[in-house]
Amino acid sequence: MKQIKVVKFGGSSLADANQFKKVAGIVKADPDRRFVVASAPGKRFSEDTKITDMLYSCYEVAAKGGDFEGQFAAIESRYNSIIKDLGLNVSLDKEFVQIKNGFIGRAGRDYAASRGEYLNGKLLAAYLGFEFIDPAGYIFFNESGVFDLEKTTAVLSEKLAKTEYAVIPGFYGSMPNDTIKTFSRGGSDVTGSIVARAANASIYENWTDVSGFLICDPRIVENPEGITTITYRELRELSYMGAGVLHEDAIFPVRTAGIPINIKNTNAPEDAGTMIVADAGDTPCKYTITGIAGKKGFSAINIEKDMMNSEMGFVRKVLEVLEDNKVNLEHIPSGIDTMSIIVNSASIQGKEEKIIKMIQEEVAPDHIDIEHNIALIAVVGRGMRKLRGTSGRIFSALAHAHVNVKMIDQGSSELNVIVGVAEEDFVTATKAVYDMFVLTAE
Ligand code: ASP
């Protein structure tokens, strides 16, 4: 049976004619690459503006009844230069007029933003000689604006089964009343995943401008190694802690269908990139850890009370105070007579005194304080399950680097260890863990 590959190209991969050429080269190199999901043109250089952002600001002016001609002309000119530089025999003039009328008629912010993908999809379809499929008729949201996987998969699968090669713009679909709705920013990743599922693809290739995930943030460790294989669960842990490349919601549709995602680099197609799989099976892990990610901006509410552990309902009462104040908690490291609650600092801002007072009233602690400027570092890896002493090695790496560990929490899945350190130690701590597990790995 022939394989079907769904390929999604991000904004930087389709930012200008030169990038379009690379994309066509990649698509045409493999006849299995049948369904292509396109983003809107992104930045051509670092100070450039993405078409999506240009559309949002242009629509804002239009919606207030202002003169948006100049801004709209700048958008038109981005597409026209792609047409010209590729020597394409197509015109988007009719579409431009329709879109302008949509702006004047207040067709909505989502409609406006979605036109970036719509127009780029048209161009890419013409350039590749593929059919153009407008997701407005195939990707559906329900009345509450929640993506409807069931309906979409049913309708889209039927369409794709009858289609040999097609380009599908990313980022949007339609509401039951036929208005356009977009996913959140970066949502073409989600479209790619939906299309891969509906096509029953053997793989979802997500082409971007980096060669996959790196073990660590390159702003912290110079030239970190890339991750070859990562499981969906590991990725979830790392993304939660701030390692971004892929939209979080892009995982769900393919994950349940068991379709792997391969993150690839349009500018270096020969690089293997990162393979995201449901189960890495027996694939050996190169290192004990798969990745390290971290975030600053946490606070610890530290509570002490003698005999706390024998007082029924102590933790519940404290947590209820947080619930009443709508504060999410991240971790609760505890001792016999102490507990700390790690929370996002922003979530307690302006409520600190009230929270302390309420906890005092509820459980009468001997001592309570709030400590700020804490960073959390997640050390993630399926390889940790099989090996003993990983936490010990993390501790020893941090001790050698003179980093004081404020908290350590091992997830019950034994897939991750979270360490809390002072924000000023964040970089040193991350480097120390990387050195221990990657640079000096045996
Ligand atoms: N163009 C949209 C954005 O900039 C969606 C995407 O590129 O995935 O967010």
C-alpha cells in the first residue's frame, strides 16, 4: 500500500519566492507528499513583519472605519512579489477586492487573519500544480467555538480519499453559521495534524526553520545537541516548561491515531530533525535525559507548623484558600512539619496579603512566608525510568555548580524531575545539568 505523507510548512518556509522554491523541491522530491498545509508568509528577516500581524493591524483600522488602503497595499505587495519572482501566471486581484470588502463589512478579526493562509495556499497550489482545498468547508468548530474533531475527520477524510494532491491553508476553519474561525496563533500546526489524521497518513512532517528540538535552549547552552526521538509525553512535559517549536494542540489529533510527527528544517532538508512518537519502544536513548527546559517567575508559599503531618485536613484547608483565590498550583514539596506550595508569581500578585491572612485563619501555622524569584527546571527523559540515581546525579551536578536546590519533585511517571532554584541560578543550573548528562555522558 502506498504511504501518504502530510507536510506542513511554517511561515518562514513560505516567506518569499526563494522559500517557495525550496518548498516545491521538498514536496516534489517524494510523490508520497500528497497533502500540503501552508502557513501565511512569515518573516523574511528578523525585523520583518508576518503577514498575519499585518492583517490583524490592518483589520483593526478597517473595523474602526479608518483608512486601511496603505496597509492593505503593503499586504498585496508581499503576495504580488512572490507571484512575480516565481513567474506565476496567476492573479490574486479578485481575492484582494473580496477581502477588502470583507474588511469594510466587518467580517471579523478571525476572517481577516485567515486570509494570510488562504492567499498563500492559493499561490502554493498554483505553483505546485495541486488542487486547492479551502478548509472553510472541511474544518469545523462547534457553536461554542471548540474544534469539532469528529465532524471534521468525517467530512475531510471523504474529501481527501478522492483527492490525489492538494494544498490546504492552515490556521482556520468555519463555525456552524459559516463565519471563519482561526485556531490560536501558530495554529497551522494544528491543521497539519488534523489533515494527517483525516488522510490516515503514515507521517506528519512539520517543516520549519530549525532542525527539530534541541536538548536545551540555545540561549543558555551554546550549540546544544538536537533531540532525535521524543515521545508525546516527554514533549508535553518540555513544552509546559517553555520549550516551543510546535503548537501544543497539534499533538492530540495525530497522537490518538498513532501517527508520528517529524519536525524538519526547510533550509536544511537533509537533517534528520526530531521524530515525535507515541512510544519509543526499544529505540535506545542516546542519553539518560531527552531534554531540559525551564521557566522563571515562580513563588513559594512556605508554611511551617509542628505536628502538621498528624493534623487532619491541613493540606486540604490550605489548598482551599488557593482555590478560593483562583490560584493554580504547580508543585507541593513537603516535609514532616513543613510544606511549600509553588505557584506562578503572576497568579498571586496583589493577593499575597489576603492569601497569608486566610491561611493563618484556617490552619494557624507557626510560620508562613512567600519567597519570590524562583525558577523551575524540568529534566525530562524516558531513559530515567530504567536507571537509578538520576536525581542523585542532578543534585551532584548542581552542588558542584554551587547552586542551592530549593525544591525537587519527581513526577510519578518517572519521566521527569523538576528542580526549583533561585532565578539568578537558572542559567548555571541548566548548564550544569546539560554538562552532566550530555557533555560528559559516559
Ligand atoms: N499565520 C498564523 C500565525 O502567524 C498561523 C501559523 O502560522 O501557524 O500565527
